Amino acid sequence: MTRKFFIGIFFSLSLFGCASGPSFTAVPQKDNESVLYIYRLLGIGNGGERPSVHLNDKKLVVLSDGGYTYVRLSPGRHNLKLYKYGLVSGEAAEPYFDMNFNVDESANYYFRWTTETSGYHPSFTTFSFKNEYGFVESATGSNEIKKTRLIEPALNNRQGSL
């Protein structure tokens, strides 16, 4: 009885913070701008950690489980940073991921953040989580992102590009 209770609590909490916006819709490109999609697959155990995504030193979004956002980018060099974000603690002072990347004209880019789980045992004594994040191939990203829901970004540049 006790084990079932804790399993129920764990799964309920793992769904806390899931994205609830509209399902994925591809963004039409404008002129020579490119589109960067940032997404997070829905997964058990992901709910406890939410990365705060910054683009070119501006906060873009806190990435909820099963969510995606997008931003239009002008060709050239850009910077992407991830910060730990906790519901109680807020955003960390220093990023745990910091990457410069180049953007070509009229391209789609996909950046994925996910949590891999391993070592599951019904006693919950051995569970391990491993966060993985980075750019993925367009074929992979365009397929996986269909399972996500929109999160409106704090940096809303729907009319122009960065």
C-alpha cells in the first residue's frame, strides 16, 4: 500500500510543470531569416528540473516538460545559454551550458533538452537521471517536436528576428 502511494505521488509530481499550449505548428520563414526551435520531450522524471533558456543574453523561456518555443534568427553568430531553474530557488546565477553557433539563411534549427532515465527498480532505491541537450538533425527534430506543445517565450520577437 505504501509503495503504491509513493509511486502515485512520484508520477503526479513528474507531470507538474508540463506544457499546456497548442500543439506544434511549423513556423513559416520570412525573407532570409531562420527559425530556431527549442523543445523538450515529455518524460517521466523531467518535471523536477526546468532549464531557463537565454539567447544572445536575453531570457527566452523556462522550458516546461513536453514544451517547445521558437525564435526567428537573422543569419550570423548567436549565443545560447542554459541555466538551472527551480520553482523555489529560481534561476541560477551561472549557466551550465554556454554555446556560440552560426545561423545560415532560411534554415530550421532544432535544439533538444531531454532527461534519460535508467536503473529503474520498483523499490525506487535505484533511479538515475541524465540530462542531455544540444542541436539535433532536422529530420530528428522535425519529427520529435510534433509531440510537444507551445510555450510562449518571455522574449517574444514574432515580428522580427534577433
